[in-house]
Amino acid sequence: MLTLPHVSAESLVTPQRVAVALTIIGTLLGAVLLRWVLHRAIRRAVNSALARAARHQSQTPRRASRVLAQASGLDETRRTQRAATMGAVLASTSTFVIFAMALLTVMATLGLQLAPLLASAGVAGVALGFGAQSLVKDFLSGIFMILEDQYGVGDVIDTGEAIGTVQDVTLRVTTLRDASGVVWYIRNGEIVRIGNRSQGWSTALVDIPVGYHESLDTVLPLISEALHGLDEAEEWSTRLLEEPVVAGVESMANGVVTVRITAKCAPNEDFPVSREIRARVKAALDGAGISAPHVMPPYGNGSSASQG
């Protein structure tokens, strides 16, 4: 007569253990599936935002509006950078939250007591929050700066601590290079105010001195004619938003009449535009025989004062 080996009850696979195993597997598979769905939705939202912005820019009719759109952070590079950064932040955040919830669910399924663990984690989180509050502040500030498009790579900004061109923007640190070539690493949480010189437009103010005896009826039309069509020139069409305007006489002092010229420019283009305006006006005045004004010296002169 055959005898079967003795099998203990503990070695048997009970339906309860099978249910637990299936629950854990289902939880992990559900977490992976949910992560895939959310990441796909985030990518589609980012691509849709980029497509809408591209259509909006292509439908902008006026040259000045297109230049301002580029300066305001609506160009392709800035849109791509901002969308990619926010997409990465959302993707990493969703991944952390999903797998944290999946881990807690698996632990609860295995019968582990979560209350003491959560209490310990809460205490540790509070302690870590106090110790790393500056880091959290930097990250939150970086997220809002990128989301609101306060500045981006290539912008010239004034942070209060330094003025320079943005080299890199991360969630924690903004990197600037100033006019002297010095690289500044500024924590986002320490930036209280930001002056962006690359958004919107800039204004070139040029003052042209002419002699007091010169006729303004001759000088003003001459300057206007010299600057006519400057905004349509190939070299300056993307720098000037409008044709420069001769505002008129700004001041009169010491035998000098100062004529002011204003020009609405693309961001950070006011200095090269000002130099071009001065060069063209000087050439026009020289061609008309209008020389530089004679500046009246102060009372007395150096020779008489030394003799006295």
C-alpha cells in the first residue's frame, strides 16, 4: 500500500495568499499603467501647447508684432524650453506620487502597520522641512519663474545682485554672465525682484546738439529725411519696430540747441540703433554744411585765471 508524504498546512498555497499576491501584482501593474497614461497625457498637452503657439505666431501679420512676440518669450526656443521644463516637472512629480501610493498600498496589503510608519515619516518630514526649507523655496521659486516665463536663456536681467545675460535656468539656480565676463550663480529663492530688459521693447533716446544760430526749419526736416526708411533697411528691419521720430527741441543752453530723437526698438537693440542714428544724422549735417555748435566756455578761461 502506497503512503503519501506528510504535507503541512503551512506549505499549502492558500487562497488568501493567492489573493494577496494578485493584489500586489495588480497594484504594481496599475501604477505602471497609470504612470504611462499620465506621461502620455503630459506629452500630448505639451505638444498641443507648442502647436497652438506656433500657429499664433505664424498668423501674426505685422513685423513689429512678430519681433515683440520673439522678445516676449513666445519664440520657438523659449516655448520649447519652458514646455519641456514644465513637462519634466509634472512627469517626475506624477511618477513620485503614483509609486509612493503604490508602495503604501502594497505595505497595507501585506498587513504592515502604516500608522507608526506614517507618524515617523511625518516627524522626519517636518525636521527635513526645517533643515531644507531654503532648498524647497528655491525649487518652488524656480517652478513659478519658468511657469510664468519671467525670463529665459539669452535674456538680459537685473536680479538686484547682478546684471547680465542668462546662461542657464534650473529649478534651483539661475546662472548669469555679466558684462565683465563674470559668471554669477544665484539661487532662485533669493531673487526678490527681476528686471527683464529683453521683454517687450526698448527705446533709443538720441540727443543731437546744433548751434543756436542754426535754423530749426532747416535742421529738423534734414534730420527726419536722414532717418526716413531706416526701419525698412535690411540690417535694421528686425531691430527697429518703427521709424525714428524727431521729437523736437529738448533743451537750449550755452549756445547749444539739443534736438531729441526717439526710436522704438527690439529689446537690447537701443545702443546699436542709437549709434546708427548718430552716424546718419552727422553725415546729413556735414553734407548740409552744418557744423558742430561752438560751446561757450565758462566765465574766464584757464590762461587768464593762471595769469591772475
